[in-house]
Amino acid sequence: MANTINRRDFLKAMGLVTGSLLINPSSAFSNETLRAAAAEPVKKRRIAMIGTGHRGQGMWGNPVVNRYSDRVEFVGLCDPNIGRAETVKKMMGVTCPTFSDFEKMMAQTKPDTLIVTTVDGFHHQYIIRGMELGADVITEKPMTIDETKCQAIIDAEQKFGKRVIVTFNYRYSPHREKIWELLRKGEIGEVTSVDFHWYLDTRHGADYFRRWHRRREFSGSLWVHKATHHFDLLNYWLDSDPEEVFAFGNLDFYGKKGPYRSTTCRACDKKKDCKFYFNILAQNNARLKALYVDNEQHDGYNRDGCVFKEDIDIFDKMGASIRYANGVQVSYSLTTYSPYEGYRIAFNGTKGRLEAWIQESNPSYNADYDELVVTKGFGIRDHYRISHNAGEGGHGGGDYRMLDKIFLNLPEDPYHQAAGIRDGAFSCLVGIAARKSCDSGQPIKIADLTSIKPQAKKQYIG
């Protein structure tokens, strides 16, 4: 049966609107702060980047050069695939040298800041070594993929005294920021439980099974690579640390469950039959072709791998119960083959309920805003509409807000969105615990994984 639920049906089911507010904040920071930051003379920060794939070039390459070239200077680009590093250098329009040897890059360029955008399973190596060689580090999420690597990063930060920023861009989107604000104001009283369900569609969700993410040794599974985003939001919103996780997961749709099997989409003889056929050679995929196909001879990596390959060892459906140190209980799920992309979330509190249904790729969802609904204890409802023009860039408008915070050195952090090692650790530790619980059939205590211990009141950095 086709999914026919749309925004109108949802609002009708919610009942009559008693209050509505369109929110269109253009920035998480005051205009005065932005003007002062822009006018302040600064010494350019010397930046090197390890990992020049889709994320490195698309999030940390061109946008940083285009927006902050008066404040930063790329002094080195490194990737084990030297052809890709050269390709990204041209895409970025920079003149810095390229390297396939990380140690050589660090020795020759001596950067102030290292950006880590490699395969997740290698983050820890570059984070730790980067700090040891004197650089502060900006790392993509997840910070790492298992508890041993996580502990090594924690120890290294304490040993070398350098700063690590973990880039949780979802925190900066106006929609998620408004949730944080409403919860802090006590609009629904004390939060007691949360229902949080995330849906990846058959375009985006499938893509994780084409790439290196399909192997646990590289991604830690989607419990870590993808759900870390969601667990950080929970930690951020609930203002507390996760304490215990019990989870289930299975591979029901992709991998060996598929009707066809090939090495890559290009090599498959079922192109006309397979709904998951991905034509990386198509004109609209020219950027991916330039990054990956044109550089396959250097490392043999295929960007258009078959989603039904038998080496896939991650889950495609996941569910977890999470208990927080402040007593909040969370029911979470992730589905990777949904007909639409988005999420549903509801916070249950002592004075009411806050909820949202965000559909990011449903053709029938044409609203130019996202909506939060607060229902008070006796049925009074307030609707908060956050304009889609409220923020620039991807991830709900969070990308450029986060980049401004990092590269304009903005002192304000009114919504506590900046994230460091402790935040990075607790977000990935929930996923690590969930994966271990799936494998063992037992609940996993977060405190047993590393030296950092959950606290009922979350600690903020700087």
C-alpha cells in the first residue's frame, strides 16, 4: 500500500491550531558579532586537510576557500589516492602542494589546524598524530568507530594539550536550535521520554551500501557513521549524557538479501531491471566521476559498488532503547530503505509534548517551512514554523552557521552548539554500545567503555 500521509493529514490529525509563529532567524549569532568578526584583522590560519573525497571537497574544501580566504590558507592536501588530491586541488582553486604521505605533509607544511575527513576507521590515527605534531584538529563525525580508538583520542588530547573540534552541523540548523530553546524554556516541563525515528530513503540510504560505509571495519556500521548525528542531537537536546543502551539490528534489505549481484553498477548486466542502478557516468554525476572514477587506477576504489554485495556486514534496520543519566528514556530507530527521507521526533514532558515530522525528500511535502508542535497538558497547541530560508547550506541550514563559528572565531555560543572531544565521544559511544548490544544480546553500559563517565548534567566546552 502506498504511503499517502502528507503534511495536511498530519496537521489535521494534530487538531486545531491555537497559536502559530513563523521563525526566520538568519544566523545563530548577532549581527554585531558578525560585523566585528569580519572587521577584525587576523593572521591567516594555516590549514592542512587529510581526506579529499566527497565530504572533504564539498564541505571543507570549496566552501572554506570561497567564504574565508581572508582568514585561512590551505597549505597542504593529503589523500592516499594522490590523483584525487590533485583533482580536489583544481576544484578548490588553491596552489598548495598535494601529498599521499601524511607525515611528509605535516613535516613540510606545519599547519596550525588539521582537518580530518578520511574514512571513519582511520580518524583516530590522524587526530592523534596531528595533535602530537602541534596542530589543533577539526574532525568530521563520527570522531571514531570503537571504544579503544575513542580512549586513545581522549588520552592524546590530555597529553598534547591541543584542541579538537567535532563537526556536528545538525546542531546549528534553525529547526534543531529551536527545539533546544523550547526545551530549555521548559515549554513541556521536565522531559521524561523521547520517541525518535529516522528514515533514509532508497536514494540516500542505499548509497551507504555502495561505498566503504558498508563494512564495519571502515564505518563502525551505520550505528556509528550515520546515527552518531542523531545521538549527538539527543545528547544536546536532553542536556545529559547517555548511560545505557540495549539494541537490535539486522540486514533485511540490502547485501545478500538482494535479487541481483555485481561488483559495480557499471559492470552489472541487470541495469535495466535493478531499481538501485546508479549511473556514475551520467552528466549529473560529473563531480563524482571526476573524484572517483577518474582516479580509480590509484587505489581501485569503486564509488558505484553494488548495494547487494555479499561483503556487506552492517545493519539496514536498527532499533535501540537508551537510558540517560538524568532519567530520560529514548526509543530510537533507523530505517535505510524508506520511501521518503526525514524523521519523526516527540519529547514527552511533565507539562506537555513537543513533536515534529520532518520530510526531506517526499514530493508531496511542499511546505516552505518546518514545523514544531507544542501541546500543553490539557490540549492547548502552539505551532512554530521555521522557514527553510532560515539558514544557508545543507543539513537544515546548519552547515554555514557552523563554518562561521569555526572560521570567524566567533566568541558567542548562545545555544551551546560548539562540540569537542567529550561530545564526540558520547555520540559515537552510543552507537558503539548499540552495535555491541546487537552482537551480544545484552545491554551495554557507557561507563564500561572508556574513562569518561556519564553525568546527569551535560558538560559544555569553552
